[in-house]
Amino acid sequence: MLDLTYPPIILTAKTAFRALGQRFQMTGTEHVPRKGGVLLAYNHIGYVDFVYGGLAANPSGRKVRFMAKRELFDHKASGPLMRSLHHIEVDRGEGLASYHTAVEYLRAGEAVGIFPEATISRSMELKEFKTGAVRIAADAGVPLVPVILWGTQRMMTKDHPRDFSRGKTIAISVGAPLDVEGLDPVAATELLRTTMATMLEQVISAYPADEQPPGSWWVPARLGGSAPTPERALELDAAEKRERAERRRAKAAE
């Protein structure tokens, strides 16, 4: 693919990371193949995950084409940018088109990024995974590489003010590729989720203790933080969904 926008975007992002004094804990990046189709599956904890997620493949010289919600493509500012980076538009109501596009990209040798949880996790734990990631990887015949991000939620996530103050650590952990071709999609999805849950525990444990003191809102409740429990997070997600539906009804009635 012709990438006129991606290289300067990467340069600009890295410049911003330095300006913010950010430190990076990156492990396992050698698991991203230097060529050929590969699907990277990420946990989802904040709005800037796709910005930092691309770094997982950067040491291998790859550019990640992220599957992202349609609203980003509809926006007058972000839409042209998303299309110029060859990201993949996802319509949550009808995802078949994005599924086929992702498979086409992968068969053409591209690196594609996907968030199996579909939406941001308020609990900072892994939510339930959709089976799309393993089905896409199996259909395209490419490895599925798990990736864990940590620290991105501290900058911009649901229910908390933005905080782009300096000095934050960003952790990016890349796991060994999973071969899901021929496996039952449900079982393969559980394998992916279990693998990423173990990786998440390891990343949180290795994160600088002085940056996540007891009670930190960005740390799971069961690990001493004050993030909502998974059960409470589900309630908050449901309330948010109802509010969005009500706003759409009110707008339609105007």
C-alpha cells in the first residue's frame, strides 16, 4: 500500500512521546513477523490505544492497519486521516464488510490490529472477547499475535479527565503468535483471552510501583486499585448504552 501519511504520523507521534517525557517498557516485539500477514490482538483500556499499539510492530518495520469504529471515519477531522492510513472501518451493526476487508488485507501481507473486546474496559481487566479475531486470522491463514498495553488509560479513557502530564511509563508486551487455523472459534477465543489475561498480570506486576500506588483508579480493584469491578463496569456500560440510545431517539424526534 502507498503510505504517504503514515511515516510522518509515526515521526510526529514519537516526537510527542519524547516531549511528554514518556518511558517505554517494550517486550516481545520480536514476535511480530517482518513480512507476511499478521493479526495483532490488543486489550482496550483507553482512547489512545491505537496510537501506542502501532509501536508493537514498529521494531519489525510494520505499519498496523487498525479496525476502528465507523464514527472515527465519519468525523470531518479524523475521517480523512483514518482513510489515508488505510485503517479499516467497522460498522458495529453490520461487521461483515470490515471482516472481509481485514481478511483481504491479511492475505495481501498486511499487519492488521484488532480489539477483541470491541469497547474500552472500565475495570482495566479483560472483558469478554468477540470471536472475530480468531475467525479473521483463521480465514486469512495468518498468525494471531496477542498484545497488552498498559499506562495508556492514564492519559485518556472513560469516566476520567484527560491527563497528558509528563513522565508516564507506557508498557507494551507482545506475546508469541497463536496458530488458530482449524480450531473451534469459541475455544480459540478462550485461548486468546486466557493468554492475554496472563500477560496482563505480568505487565501490571512489572510496571513501576511508584506510578501505580495502592488505590490508583487505573488499576483493577482485585489488585489494590479503585477501578470498577468487572461486574460494576458492566452496569456502567449498560447505562452508557441506554443514554446513547436515548440521545439518538431525542435527536430523531427533533
